[in-house]
Amino acid sequence: MKIIVTGGAGFIGSALVRHLIGEIGADVAVVDKLTYAANLASLAEVEGRYRLHQNDICDLEAMRSIFALEKPDLVMHLAAESHVDRSITGSRAFVETNVMGSWALLEAAREYWSSQPETQRSNFRFLHVSTDEVYGSLGAEGLFHETTAYDPSSPYSASKAASDHLAQAWQRTYGLPVVISNCSNNYGPYHFPEKLIPLVILNALEGKALPVYGDGSNVRDWLYVEDHARALFRIATHGRIGEKYNVGGRNERTNLQVVERICDTLDALVPAETPRRELIRFVADRPGHDARYAIDAGKLEAELGWRAQETFETGLRKTVEWYLARRDWWEPIRHGVYGGERLGLGAKG
């Protein structure tokens, strides 16, 4: 199977590429602009076993050329600007990449697919990978379902909602065989340390303050990234065309519970003079901060037979152990690309 993975050098994308090559034996081409959040070191274990196209998905001509060259059976579209805080101060990049980039990729895919013989057309699939943040915020009860109305709160989630609508429209209007997935918060190895879990791990290791937005009561459903990679391949190859599938780990935790668990895990593995919980500092909340996300993954589990293999406790311990063992991966980022400062404090457009 020939597969194009956009954003394949990013966090979730690299986990997917490692899975496709290492476990599935697929023929993989990676399309990645190699922005700050991408890292080819995340693909070191499959080095020489994939083809890299360093291109911006917004470049329609480049996407057309890649489709003509690679002749894929499957496109797995993960390329996106993804950090909510960065979207608050730099929304334009999110609209350009997530909306216009998805448009360009869908157009290139449509043109390629429609030009193929019937056999190739019938076997082709386009997986559009999205987020549960498009659904907005839940109260204390309830879950996000595939039929939940979209109600995005941030520039990031609004741009992803727009791209979901484009993907669905290309399926309905042109017949492009699209499937959409919406996932909960991912965590695991190779996670760029601007996100909560890797940021807290590294700050705690260095004895720095552990910032928690508001009172720490915001709830997220956590999904181990390797479980997500398995789900994506299953959805892409067995999901019904035109359908959406929610992917969640059934691991709801408040942000404060997550930070406290990281502190306790680090204290057990690398004891410090004082408990790391003492580093926790409550800071001003993020603008438009959704109260709670929680995924109902029942459709994916029932129709496609997927189950998350990691609990939050087992996955988090694996993640902490990975960061302890892989200073070679994160130290260059921490000291040269992003040092852990807070983002999203002022609007720049």
C-alpha cells in the first residue's frame, strides 16, 4: 500500500509513520513543511524507509506534483498548526495552513483520484484527521458524539472545523472517498514541549515552576499517541466513506490531576529534595478556555474493533520514562527552539 502522510514529521504524524512502516510494512511518503514543531529525529528509527517531500500543503502545484509522482492508494492528512495558545497570537497561520492547505490537498487529491482507472479510484481513500476541539465545551456531564454540533472556541479549533467541513463537502460534492476522524488530547514520546504534558515533565525535571491555567479544573480526555496511530490506520482502511469516527482514550482528567500525576511519577523515578507538587503555580486562564472535552469512541470500537491499549497511568509512565531517557531529542528543542515560556498572552492576528 502506497501512503502519503502529511505532517509526518510532527508528533502524531511521526507516530503514525513509525507504525505504518514498522508494523504495517507500508510504502510511505511524508509531506511536511518542517516548521518549528516538526522534527526528523522523530523518524530516526525508520530513517531511509520513507520518502520526504519538504513542501507546504498550501502549494497546490507542489501537491499535484507529489500525487503524480507517488501515486498513492491512501492519503492521511495530519499537517496542521495545532497549538491553541499560538493560535491566539498568530491566527493567520492557522487559517492559511489548516483551511487553505486542506483545500489545496483536497483539490490535488480530487484531481488525481478522478484521473485514475476505476480500480484505482475504488481503492483510494483520503483520511482527514481532526480534533475534538471542533465540538466546543462540555458541561460536567455528557460526551462528544460524531453527531455533536460544531461549536469551536479558539482560532485553532475554528480553523480545524472549517477544514472538516471542506473534507465533508469534497466527499458529498465530488464523491472523493473521504473519512474524517476527531481525536481527544494526545500524549506520548516525541511530543513538542509546548503542550501540557511534555512542558510539565521538563519544567519539573529542571525545578522550574509548573504553570496551571485558572484553577486547574479544565478536563481533557487523554489518548496515548501510539493507540491513536493504530486507530487512524484502522479508520482509513476500514471506515465507511463519508463517515466520522471519534477517537478517545476514555481517560478524563483535570489539568491539575495530570500535573500532579506527572510530579508523583517523577518523584518515584528521580527523587528530588522536595516534592515536585510544590512547583505548581496557578496562572491566569487561557482566553476562551473550554471547560471539558470527553469523547464517546463507541462507534469506532463497535464498527472497527479498535480499543485503546494504554490507560492514562501506564501511558503517562511510559511517556515520563521516555523523556528521562531521550535528552538527546528534547534538549536541542528546549535550548534552541522553545524554552518553555508562556504563549498566547497578546493578540497579534
